[in-house]
Amino acid sequence: MATCSMPKGGMAMGNACNHHLELHVYRVSDGRVVTNARVSITLRNNMAHRQFRVPIVTMMGMEGRRDVHYGNNLYAPPGPYTVLVNVNGVRATFSARLT
Ligand SMILES: [Cu+2]
């Protein structure tokens, strides 16, 4: 579960990535994007009772520094998930149902 590859020239090695997980971090005081956060993300599959630590990559979208985010591409089958996040020692939990 979860590790995947992007298909190059037609074939993916192992599971092809089917989701992009990204976490955006903003400073509470002024809403600015935090570009150097220490982030860990664990994805828990609530149906299979398995969890996986997502290898974190810092990414930047089309909007440049205002769109810096953390996460990765991954393979995850459909179902209910809990996303456990730790940012600079502060924890947060999200629920998601993947289709
Ligand atoms: Cu991204």
C-alpha cells in the first residue's frame, strides 16, 4: 500500500500512483505560508486496519512560494482513511473517503 510510481512511457512499476496528498501549512498570526515546517503524515486505512507513513516531499505549485506544500503521490485503494499529521510537534487529524 501507498508507495507507487508515476508511469513513464506507459507502464508503472508496481502500483501506479492514484492520489496526490498535500498539506498546506499557514502561520496562524498572519496567514503566511510556512515553507520550512517539519511535517510527518501517516495515512491510516480504516477498512484494512493498516497504516503507512507518507514520505514527505516539499512541493511548490503554480503559484510559487504561496503554494508551497508537503506530501507525496501515493497509491491508495478506495475506502475510509484517517490522515494523522504532525507539524512542528503539533498534531492534527483529518478524515477522508477515497473513491
Ligand atoms: Cu504537491
